[in-house]
Amino acid sequence: MVSVIIPSYNSEETIVFCLDALQNQSYDKPYEIILVDSSVDRTPDIVRQSYPEIKFIHLKEKTDPGSARSLGVKESRGDIILFIDSDCRAERDWIEKMVVRHRQSDYGAVGGAVLNGNDPRSAVAWAGYLAEFREFIPEHPAREVRHIPTCNISYKRNVLLEYLPFNREYYPQEDLELNYRLTKAGYKIFFDPAIRIYHHHRTRFGSFLAHQKTVGRITARMIGLLNLEGAGFVHNKILAVFAIPFLPFVKWLRTMALFIRLQPGILLRHPAAAGLLGIGLISWAIGFWQGVFRSTEGNDR
């Protein structure tokens, strides 16, 4: 048995293409779909009316994605657990390729590439894609990695149960923290670019900036907690004062260099996205500053 788990909050605009794709997979063996939802929009009505066969768990209070995933695992039966988000669409062979990789290897986790699922005319959506998924585009080679986001990853059940729950304090990088603990214990994560999903990004510029600020703040916490690249100036606030103003430019250059090398067509077709990314990274740096200096400002989620 295979279990597919989806966290959801106010997903009325995307839940249909997510569930339609999951119900029309090429995988010909039993699998279950579990949607853990805390929406206050039309999502529950859509699911109950059009998808009565899936396991639908509706929560009365808004629930973060990590907690929703942890609850979904508890309600699941599969020996392989697949995660996807409610704003994503899986390719038709998504489950099949995940399962084949697991059955043929001893990897603790397997995941794949993320493509932009938005209307290609949205420069803001492309900026979000450039900002968040540069390490997971399909042009990267198959390889062992330390992290794949939970919009496109799967775990052997026995491995995942050792490291649950996802820690809600680390949203939106609670998956990074769990994968860090998993790999530190010796389990391996495999990235297969042929396992593909399409992710819908924010299209409103203000929402994009707010999200980048949140990501920046929690990134500072993750770098310090997990001793990742940049931990030196996260722990040294004097150094941070001088380094943080340069971070947006460094991240922008790295991102541009990667896409010029692997996906130059995106930048040629959507030049405005590069400029919006730069602005978004300034917002990210503000959040990073808050994370380093333990700002008490409220959550931007």
C-alpha cells in the first residue's frame, strides 16, 4: 500500500487539479489519498462533493502544513508515504516512479523536480519559482542530496516514523529540519529529476514579498540551528551587521548564474522576473536580519 498525504488551507483555486492528477495516476496497485484540511473557503465542499472516495480530514482550526502532514501519517496505512501540496499537480507517472525508486533501493527518502505550474505570463510567480526552487529544477542530475521539499518527496514509512513530527516552529522550512535529522542519522535522500510536479506560486507581489521575509527569518534560524553555510555570521552578530546587506546581491547572482547555465530560456522569456526576484531578496534579507537578531515582530505568514 502507498499513501499520498496532502496538507491544505484555503485551496479552493488549486485543489481540483491536485486531486484530479492524483486520481489519474499510471500506478496500477492500491494507494490511498489523505487530505488534511483546515480551510475556511470552499475547499471542504469541493472535496466532499467531487472526491468522496479520498480520506478527508477537516480540522476546525487553521493548521500549519507540517502538523497536517504529521496527522496524515498517523491516519495512513502505506509502507511508502508520498507528500505533495494542495497547490501542486503531479505528473501521471509520479506515484509509479516514486515507488520504483523505493523498491529498487534502500534510500530513506526519494523526491524529484519542481516546475512552475502558473500561467507563464505571471512575472511574480516566476520570481517565486526562481527564489525557492533553483536546487530542484529538472535540469539537475539524479543524485544523492540532503534535502528535497515536501511538495515532492516520499519516505519509507519506518524511516519517517523515527523523525516525526514536523516541527511547526520552523515553518516554512520544517521539512529542511526533519531531513537534516534524517540524513545526520545516516539515511540517504535521492533526487530523481524525472519525478516531477508543477507548483503554483503566489501571484500577488505583496504576498510574494511577505513570504520571502518569512523565509528569510526562518532561514537564519535554520542556518544557526543546523550549522549550515553562513552559520559563522549568524552566530556572530558583529559580522552579520556587515554581511547581511550583501546577501541579496550574492543570492541574486548565484540564482542568475544557475538559471543561465541550466535554464536560460526562463530568463529570456521572463526578464521582469529577475528584477522582481531582486526586490524579493531584499525582503528576504530583512527577514534574515530579524532572524539573526531575534526580532519579536509578528509572523508574516
